[in-house]
Amino acid sequence: MCLHKLEKPCATMVRPCGLLTCREEPVPLKSISVNLSICEFVAGVSATLNYENEDIIPVEAFFVFPMDEDSAVYSFEALVDGKKIVAELQDKMKAHANYENAISQGHQAFLLEEDISSRDVFCCNVGNLHPGSKVALTLHYVQELPLQADGALRYVLPAILNPRYNLFGQSMRSCLQMKTPVVPLKGLPYTLSLVATISSQHGIEKVKSNCSLSPLEYLGDKKTEVQVSLADGHKFDCDVELLIYYCEVHKPSVAVELGKQKAKPESLMGDPSAMVSFYPSIPEAQPPITCGEFIFLMDCSGSMQCSMSKREKGRTRMDIAKETLVLLLKSLPLGCYFNIFGFGSKYEAFFHDSVRYTQDMMEEALRKVKVMQANLGGTEILSPLQTIFNGPPIPGHPLQLFVFTDGEVTDTFTVIKEVRSNRERHRCFSFGIGEGASTSLIKGIARVAGGTSEFISSRNRMQSKALLALKRSLQPVVENVSLSWALPQGLSAQRLSPEQTVIFKGQRLIIYAQLTGTMPPEEATGQVCLRYTLQDKSYENKVTFYLHPKHDANFTIHRLAAKSLLQVKDMGLRETPAKDKKEVLNISMECGVISAHTAFIAINKTLNQPVQGPMARRDIPRPILLGSVSATPRCYGTGVGTPHARGVRQKKKCMSPKETSPEMGRTHSSMDETDLETPHTVFGEHRLVQLIALQKADGSWDLNEGLAVVLGRSMEDLLAAVPFKNYDSSIWATILAVLWLHANGEDLKCEWELLQQKAVNWIRIHAGTPLRELVKAGIDLLKTTVDPSILGL
């Protein structure tokens, strides 16, 4: 939780001392320490921020820091010179008034709130920190850990808060609009420490991280508990990511938690709560869907010029995004419709309306992908979304929207509201690119539109995650999802989680419920059943569990249940409907979980006398992040003065086949797909990428020099190895390409699996009886041991 600190204007000049900013001003923030406790798939976090005012006058500080939007913050406290002050959760307007009143009277006061513009940014005010005073601010939160495709549970401690693009005329009340100085990483005056304790009854196999960790220390012989810590010297150049691998992760479970004794009976906190974890056994649909309108909305703002990682300094986010678009275009099914939008301060579409997926249209799109650039200025995503949703629907082709962005926008709730209002006609799959992408935006738009969200860090491949989402979008929709409970007489369950409308293969499903009535004896059991239909077949998953609630002093399940309700109802201070605001306030106040409408406040009135004198401004610098400084400055504000950025709706601009706008790239009037075959194209030198670039829309390959180069053979060798004279060379080429994929690209199979399926289907239609002999000849030519069954033999 790297904190970017800003403070209110100073009233007088003083002589600098202690740690200094780039302005030679003292720095109150000394260190950040995080204690992390992970039990199964829930994380409990205690984060402490240590400050010391080494100045000779009082300081009022304003801190801004990122946090995952799934976090349920339920406690905030201050330790002031050894005295503990526990904050109270209040209506936000009341909390602000109380804070200002306390400050005006010279008392110390502390305020913690969600930012007005986004659920994943928090602001903390420290008022009247008197000279020589030491303060430790601690906040506690819990969150569910998402399950990755490889079975890992992922915890992220956000260490980066990127600048966010602000629309002209938007409220400046957001703390994101404050400015902070930047310094090189080695110049940061504060440190970060993290200690994690991980436990699972199923055993812990391993823990991975993108940062240096201490060696794993197993606490006991059964390997069910382990401790690990972040190595000293973390550079604040990336989020801290932990991937936890349990020996068994896909086992359904139910946990029941006692309610709060002093809470009202039948209230959210008074009754026991249950957390149900399902891993639905959804079969692979055969064949997958071949219809649909696929729209890819790609961020082309200036921040996409940043490098993805230290290992790939020459490859930017935009470069990898373009490779991903090529893979997506090659993997689309024949007969569908598609379009691509690039957006920044303005936006442009490849085609005026979505076009049918054919060889000609695919080639045209590839030419335009090749010249895309990250130079469209800021990140204004709302206007292109509105244009997409206002487009004419294509009968029989439901809209599947794929959004790629580094997530640096300030109108998060407005964007989520727009996506939700159109959820009946589309599904949204979202991708956060690079460190600091907004979890509120990326998770929010996917959640309200029945899709999935993914985050792509320096250790992930954008291509793999995008193709997994495309594969999910091509599967039939799971329908008629229902949940039923079999409980002892006198006990009932009320579902707290929102109704689940979409379930994907390989995903975990978590459901919260409130148990009302008389709890039976300890040995009693209950059962919960998940039912759904897929392609007119009915399926069900059942879990039997003991009805003996456990006590948890932090009320973890209750607060996670409250958070799941707030994520549905709470759309920010400005966007929440009036009919939902009262319910949001009630849930937040009763469960002690912060919302956009509440804030934590603590006031220290025990000083012998109120703090005297003016308060000084002290700007804690933020780090210069990897790729954020270059010869070309980042363009977060570019285009703010343009009519489009001021809210005047522009007509959608389309790129003609032989003319590309200056913003998207230079003109390529004579380019064709052979440009993608050369060894030094924008898509890299990897032979796998070269092979994929040569595939045609119907799944086949032509026999040409480009293919020969990838296969490492001469054209003469390829022609001589054909077992039949005058045989269709495309069939022979496609068989060789598929064999080469399996022989040389198995580690990236998830990225080419869909386009390989297209190729195999094409071969089966066109090859006929000679297929077996052709496959054998191809295996001999390529000197591989690939199993012929991959081609249906």
C-alpha cells in the first residue's frame, strides 16, 4: 500500500530538518508495515503507517493510497504518543463537519474515507500533528482472494497509484487531483515491510511472488501453515503480488460464523452468516458458439507507452496489446461480426459498424492493428462505450465486449453505471494492464455485465488471459441458476449475495447468506444445492456442512457479506440512486464497513492544551515508476481542451483501409499481410507469433516461403515431402502448421488453442481419406513425436 502523500498549504516558512522532500521540507511518513493473515481464500490485513513530525510547527497531512476494491475496511485507529484512539464510522458529511470543527479548535483529528471518484482509492487526513509527535495509523480490512486459471490464489498489496485522467469540468473534490512531487526510487524517504501467515487445512504447496521474499517457514510438520515476509529494500516499483498454491483448492465448502451478541436479533450482524464456496463442474460445450459480435476496446492513451516490465524494456504495453489483438483476430470464428476501437482523449473505430469476419476484413484489421500507437492522449473511456452501446444490434449475434486499459480514469462510477445500464444486451470482459490499474474500474464493469476481469502485471502474459476470456465468451451461457437450502426445522437462509446470472467453467462461486431462526445442536447438519442448466441439460452441486457457527472477533464473513451487498448498491457519492442510498448507509453503519457515503473519524481531545500555531504543508514524494519517464512525457491531460474532452460528442471516426489517422499511425497504402511475415515486424521475432500471423480467417495456411521459414525447412523440402501429387497445398500446409504448434508451442497452448481448433475443423472438412498418410508424412518431415490423435485420428 504505497502511500502518495499530499498536504494542505503551509502558512509559514521554516528551516528544514530530518528527512526532506525534493523541496527540502521535512517528511513525516517514516514507514509502512503490513501484517497479512490468509486462511483458505480469505485475507485479513492490518496496515500501519508510522509518522513523526520532526518539524518545529504543527503539520496537517493528506494521504492518498490505493487499495483493492474488494477490500472491506472495518477498522481505523490511531496510536498517538502511546495513546490509542479508535475511530468511529459516521455519515461522510457528518464526519467531514466533525473533522473541520476539531481542527478549527486545535484538536488532533484523523479522517479516513473512500475517494469520491473510485472505490479503490482511499484518502487519510491527519490534522494538527504537533512538533515531535509520533503517530501510528492502523487500518484493518478483509477480502476474498481471486482464483487464477492455474489454481493459485492471488493476493495483491497495491504499491502504485497512477495519475488518473480527469475530464474537463469534473469535480475537483477528488484527492486524485492533488499533485505530488516525484523522486527516483532510491530517493524515497519511507520503507515497506510485510509479514504473511498463510494457513489451509488442505496443505500449502508453494508461494510465489513478483518481489523478493524470505525463505518459506513451515509452522509445523503438516505443511498447513507457513510464514513468509517481504525482503528488505522493496523499491515501490511494482505492486506486491503473492500467488498461493494449496495442495487442494477446488473443494466446495461452507463456513458458518456467529453473529454479534449485542446486535439486534434478525439483523445482518446479529444473526449467524454463512459463506458457501462452489466450484461448479461445468462441462466443455461441443461445439463452441460460432456467432456473436466481438468488439475490442483498446486503450491508446499516452500511458500505454510504458514498458510492461524490467525484463522487456524495449516492449511497451502497446506492443504486447497489439500482439494480443492479432491472436484474438486469428481466433475468432467464421460467421461472427467484429470491430476494434482505439481510445484516449478521443476515440476511433476500425469500421463504422461491426463487420462480418472474413479473410478480407481480417486482413484489413491486421493492417490497422500494425500501425496503432499509444498517442491518443488521456484516458476517456465513457464516450466510446456509449457509441458501442448505441450501435445497432445484430440479430442472432449477442455483443461481447473486451476492454483493455491501464485503468487511469477518474469517472469510474459513471463508467460502471453506463455498462450496467446496458447489461441486458452484452457481456463485458475487462483487462487491467500494468501496475496501478484501477481495480474499481476493471472489476466493476465486468461484474455488472456478467463477464470476467483480469489483471496483467509484469509477470503475466496479456495474450494468455485475453484468449481465456475469448474462450469463455464462445461457450454457451449457463442458465436458470438457483440455490436451495435443506436446513433443520425452525432455521432458514436468506441469500445476501446478488443473484448469479453467469457462471464460467473453472471459476469459483462464493455465496453469502444470513441464517435466521433457532440454531440446532452442534451435531446437526445442513445442505445447500446449486442448480443450473447448460444446453438444455440440468446440473447440480451439493455441499453438506455442520451447523455449528464459529466465533470470529473480526466478523470476517459478516463483513465480506456486507461488502458484497455494498458493491451492488453503492455507486459512489454522486451516482448512487436515492432509493439505494439509505440502504447503503444502513449496511455500512451496522456492519462497520466503509462505503462511499461513510467515513472513519477519530478525535484526540486529551492533549493538555490544543495545538497552537499555523500548520505547514509537507508533500511526501511518490516514486518515478518504471517507464513513466521518457523523452515523451505521459499524456494524462492531453486533449482536455479539445471539444470531445469537454463533453461535446464527436462523430465516430473510422480508419479507411488505405489511410490511417495521424493519431493511430502513419499511412500504409500498400501494406498487406506479408508485412507480418518479416523477422523484424512489430509483433516480434518469435516464430510462434510469425506462424499465427500467417493463418487465414478460415483456419488454414497457404504453402509459401513465410511458412517454410517458420518450419525451418525449404520450400523444396516441403513440396518433396507431400505423399500425393497434385494435392491441395493448403491442406498440407495446414497439417504441418498444426503439427508444429503442438511440437514447439505447447507451453503457450492456451493462446493458440482456439485458432488450432479452427484449423483442425478446416482439415477435417477438406482433407478426406488421405489425412492419415498426410499426418504421418508431416510427422516424419518435422521429426516430431506429436500424437496423430490431435487431428482426430
